[in-house]
Amino acid sequence: MAAPSQNVEEDVIFCDIEATVATGFEQTAREEVIEKLGFDVRSSRGKITIRTPISQVPRILKLGTIDNCRVVIKHIRGFEFPKDQAESLQRVRELVKDIDWQHGIEVWNKIDEIPESERVVVTENMSKPLKAESDLSSPEKTHEPESKSEDSAKISEKLQAKYEHDSTKPKFRVTCHRVGECHKFDSTNMGANFGGAIYTYFGWNVDLTKFDIEVILNIDWDDVTVCIGLTKESLHKRLLTNFGMTTLRPTIAYNMLRLCEIKCGDVVCDPMCGSGSIPISASVSWPRAIHMCGEIYGKAIEKTQDNLVTLNEKKKSNNRRLVDLDIYQWDATRLPLRDGCVDVFITDLPFGRKFGNKMNNQKLYPLVLEELARVTRKKTGRACFITEDKRCMTKVILLIQESILWQRRKVLAINMGGIDTAVYVLHRTD
């Protein structure tokens, strides 16, 4: 009898993928990875790190909770930065020769989001050094903008003129993010010097705007991480094309939707839908539920309809199932719906910043929550809200708890583009 074949674990090559998440939703993103992919995942402030086989990397970009992805090619804990700026720049430049660039390029080549006509095939010889290691010790001079209005396109042109162009090599740029007060350099200076080291070592072409590869240098106090970006733009732009001034990012909307524990057959409604971020995200990710939304402003309704039509045209061209969503114009304080007919209400409440004001919120919030309580199914109904006006929301929740309409189940502090907001999960009482 023949011996059973064995899976050779050694043949599977793994990588670490770092994905950014809206701060406060790290646990929600972690749960999505475990549920859908079953991979090992670590979470830290504003990001999660996923240990995955290289062949499975494209699946990570399908996740709804994350914004940007990059593959980690070097991580150093306890990096000692000298007190002198030039010495600090030199020490970081010398990291270029110790990084497994071929590993990062192999992962980068697995991403199929870029159209074939725009892809650059990066081969092994592109990650082979051109210069001796000693050539990395000279820090590059940074380009000082002639004025504050000088944009990245003009800077890129000057840098391309400075460096020789090789059509056989990929175009790249370096983005440096720095956190900490102990450094003698700024992000721009460090990014320019690290990019100069890559050019010196590999001869890759410098281009700040039309780059193929983005090298990301993260310096968090004494932690240094070098990554290659896998997303040229945030994944929150996958579903919407028409954004308003206060449009909620679909990735944040998806995180909120996961908190609602939507089931097959549930009626899900966004009573103040704006540009349609929440209801469109819900319709795409939970197609077996029933979705509706509404807004009092006609222009917002037009944006939602435009986003829905554009998305369905894209899906139709790819022979994919169309998104089913009912859109209405209504007043959220007087909904044209019968009592107890909705399972989940979820919405982005007005912050009182760009539209309205916080005085109006003190009247609007109680009226909306009372009306939603009327329409929500008793015992099983849920609601999820995000707002920056936390003081007003806290008062309203205390008021409605006294009237035994809603019970607060969860509150998450969320950083949304630098604005401190909160997400509230409520359950309808009997």
C-alpha cells in the first residue's frame, strides 16, 4: 500500500503584511482576518500585521476593514539613532544593503490590481546592487522647495533631472513616517536620503508621482520598519466615485456594519445616508439582507444614486452580480415606515461642523433616536451610530435609557482623519 503524500511546509514562503486600519477598529479588523482567512494576525495602534503565504496576499486586499497594505521587508526594534543628524541619516542609509528586496518584489508582483498595460515586470536583476556598500555612507542632499506652493510633480521633475534614467529599471519613491521626539532629523530629510541610497545601490528611477514601487519607511521612536506598498491608493475608494465634503470612508462604514452582526433576511437601513457610503457597503458585503436608505437633501440623494449606478456599471462589465439598494428622500425624524419593520439602523450622524451646528444636534439626536426606536424591531433590533458630538450623544443615550427604548451595548473611540469620534452600538429593548 502506497504511503500517503505529505504536504511540504518548507515549500510555502510566508511574508508579513501590514495593513492600516482606522484607529479604534483594530479588533474588528483582526476578527475579519481570522474569520475569512484564518491567518495569524497581530494588532497595534492603527494597524494589523498578518502572517500569510505569499500566494494568498491578493485575498488580503479583498478585506473590507483595511485602508492600505504593504509588505514588511525589514523590522528593527531598539534601533539606536546617533545624536548627530548626519550620523543618523548614514546609519539608516546603510540598512539598504541588509534588506531582502527580492522578497518584497516577489510579493509586489502578486498584486493584480494594476492593469496589465500599466504593470512593470520587476525581475531579479533589478534588486541586485550596482554600487559598493561604501557608496551608501554619503547622505543625499534634500531638495528644498522654492516655495510652499511648489507641488510634488515639480519636485519630481527636478529629481528626475538629477538622477539618470534607466528604462529597464522600475520607478520608485520613498515615503517616510516618523513618530517620536528623540530624532535629530525630519521625515522629508530621512525619506530623501533613504531614497538616494536605493538609487545609489540599485539604480532604480526616482519618480514621486508616477512611481511603480512605493518604499515606506516607518520610524516609531526606536522602531524602524521598511515596507513596499501594495496599494497605490486607499482601498476605501473601491466602492465610491462621487465623494461629498463629509462622506464617510467605506472602510469605516464596513467596520461599523460588522458590529451590527447582520444576518440573512435582515432589513438594514441608513436613515441619513449622505453620499451612500454605508448602504452601498452593506449591499455589497451582505447581499442576502434587504437594504434601504434615505436622505432629506436632494443633492445627497443624487450622489448616492450616482455612486450606485457607477458601481453597477463596473460590476456589469465584469459579469458580476449587481448591487440592490432602495433609495428614498425622507425626513429621518418622520420616516414613512411602519412600526417594528427594520432590524438594523446604521448611520453617520451630523457632527455639527461643516453642516448644521451642535445646538441643532441637541434637538435632532433625540428626535432621530425616538423615531428609529419606533421603526426598529423590539428585542432583536440593533442600531449603530458614529458621531464627533459625543457630549450630545451621551446625554441622549441617558435620556432614552430612562425611557427604556435603547440599551447601550458598546462604545468605541475612533480616530477619523484626525477627528476624535465615537461609535455607539445600541440594542432595542422590549
